[in-house]
Amino acid sequence: MNNSHWLTDYDPSNEEFWNKKGKKIAWKTLTITTAALTFSFATWFLYSVIVIKLPQIGFQFTDDQLFWMAAMPGLAGGLLRIVNTFLIPIYGTRKIISISTLIKIIPLLMLGFAVMNPQTSFTYFMIIGFLLGIGGGDFSSFMPSTSLFFPKKAAGTALGIQAGVGNFGVSLVQLLSPLIMSLTLFSFLGGGQIIVETGKTIYLENIAFIYVIPLFIIGIWAWFSLKSIPVKASFKEQLDIFKDRHTLYCTMTYIMTFGIFAGFSAAFPLMIKNLYAPLDKTIDPLQFAFYGPLIGSASRVIFGKIADKTGGAILTHITGIALIILISRLILGGYLTPTSPDQFQGFLVIVLAIFFFTGIGNAATFKQFPTIFAESPRKAAGVIGFTSAIAAFGPFVFNVLITQSRAISGDARLFFWFLVVGCVMATAVNWYFYTRKGCARPC
């Protein structure tokens, strides 16, 4: 290992060091890792677009199979985030960010060639979906790494920017994909698919291949430019975060915020397709799907800085109350069991409001965690990684449980009532331990 890549004297809590040297290093690191994270999210959410288009070009998959395909990157993302939680203290920022960026090129190439072959099996698409989950998994390396480079007073801003801008990768996929599908960018590889109903030719492989070159450039940039902070800890030593009950409480609040954001991001296009497109064929899921992640990402960036001033707990509490009201309205207003396309506008407004508040909550919780575990930056980084790992199961949980809810009761309302109960529990925990007067760890 080249010792020049390790910052042995890095101390962001030292005001003089921070102003003289640390700030420049930290913001350079944030720039590179945020660019990488944006394409990680883009890779992770590719299936939210792909699964909608496959039936249109002749793939014979059922609705349940499509939901399972959309769920697979979420399952992998959650599992791989658990692994990534422990990697930064062992291998350092430079190696983890560089390698995780470059390795995502593999499933993108697999996906691009898979959609070009109408005989590609459901099993192979599921394998690709799992590998795309690498893009969701490495978030639990990015965020703990960033928390080590910044002082506590700037942590909310830095983490808000990184996660918020990174989350734009979801909107990038859902906005860019419809635009580039009509272009013959990679036609020399023999692509192009015919839409069965219209006879129009699209190039679905573009959605995967377009990200290969940016990922390669960023991966090389990271390898030659990033440094690592030595916070050496073995896997066993890092398990001490589970001895603190606040790890569980932080996980609950982050499931409420990021879990719901990620879950809706993955399921939103399919919900529009299944609930409202049959009532009005002019409703195109991809025309609206990108607005949700875009709004949630923007509010996360904006409220990261606000959380540095107000504290995160009160914003998390406001988020919880808002989500309880909005999800209940989604159920009770009949928007999950529509009978008229006129209900689509109300459905869209409520879901976009949910995205807005989850963005606020995402920023607020990541301000809270370094404060709750202020006695150990390494523990704080570990908790950030672990909580984001569990919340990353959001896309998997949404897609699978919506499917199960429909099988049990005929629609998705049962699952969304489950969400309301979860939000009530998380909001109560946040109020009792972090927000009320005299609470255990005010933040």
C-alpha cells in the first residue's frame, strides 16, 4: 500500500488545520465521491425504467415477475450495504470508491446486451438486477467516508449535498432514459427493438451503455486523486455499534425517511402503470416518475444546511407527522384503488409531497447521527453505514410487499397501512429520545 494515499495527521475538529488544509481536501473528496455516487444511484435504479419497457418489446413477463425484477436491485443494495458498512475502516476511501465505481460497468454491459436478445430469460435478468444492486450497496461506504472528512458543524451540509446530489442519479435515469431510447448511439452493436403496439424502433440498450464511460472516467479519477483517513478497525471491533440501543433507534428513523424515498422511487413508475395507465392510456409513467426523486433529492440538499442550524431531530419529527398524514390520505382518498383517471392528479400531488418530506427527513437524520454518536466519529460513520444499509431494502420491500398485498387483499392498501404504523413508531422514538425537552441525546 502506498502510504502517500493515507492522511495520517487529518483532524477536521482542529479549527486551524481545517481552515489551512482540511477544508480543501474534504471538498475535493466530496466532489469526486458525489459524482461517483450519482452514477451509483443511476445504476441502482435502472430497472425502474427497464421493467416497464420489456413487455412493450416482446418479453413475456407477468406483472408479478416485473415487480420481482424491480425489487431485486433493492434486495442486493440492502445486503451489499451491510457489507460496505465495514469496508472504509479496513481498506480506506481511495480503494473502496475507485473499485466500487469501476465494477458497476460489468452489470451495465450485461444488461445492455440482454435487452438486445428477446430470448433472455427471467433468471438472467434477476442476476443482472442483483448485480445492479452494487450501485445501491456502496452508499454505505460513501457516507461514512464523508463523515470522517468533515467537522461535526459541517457534517449536515456535506452529507446533505452528497446524498442529495447522489440521489439525483435516480431522476437522471428516469428523465434521461426516455430521451436516449430513440437515438442510435450504440446501433453498431446490433441493437434496436420494435415496440409491439406501434411498430416504433427504440434502443433500450442505450439506457445501460450510456453510463459505462462516465463510470470508467470517475473510477480512474478517484484512484489517482482520493486519499484515505486511517481509522483502522477490524470487522469485530466495528460490531460495537450494536451494543448501543441508539443504533436501533437511528435505523428506525432512517427507514422512515430513506426507506420510503427509495421504495417509492423504485415502485412509483410501476404504480402509475398498474393503477392509472389502464384508466387512461395517454398517461406515461416515465413522463412523471422522475419528478419524485428530483424533488426528494433537492429537498435533501436544501435542508442539509438548514439542519446544521436547527438541529436534525425537529425536522425528522416534522417529516414523520407529514408522512403519516400523506400516506393515510393516499389510502383513505381512494388513490390506491382508483376508478377514474381524474384521480391521477391527486395521487401525483400526494406522492410528490411524500418525496419532498422524505428528502427533508433524509437530511435531518444524517445531521442527527454524528451528534448522537459524537463521542466516536468511527462509530458515527458505522451507524450511518448500517442504517443506510437497512433502509436500502426499501425498493425490495415496496415491490415485494405491494405484490403480496395485492395477492392477499386485491390491492396495495394493506401494505401502505403497514407503512403508516411504521412511521408512527419511528416518529414516537425520535420524539422521545432526541426531540423532547430532557431527552437522552438532544440533536
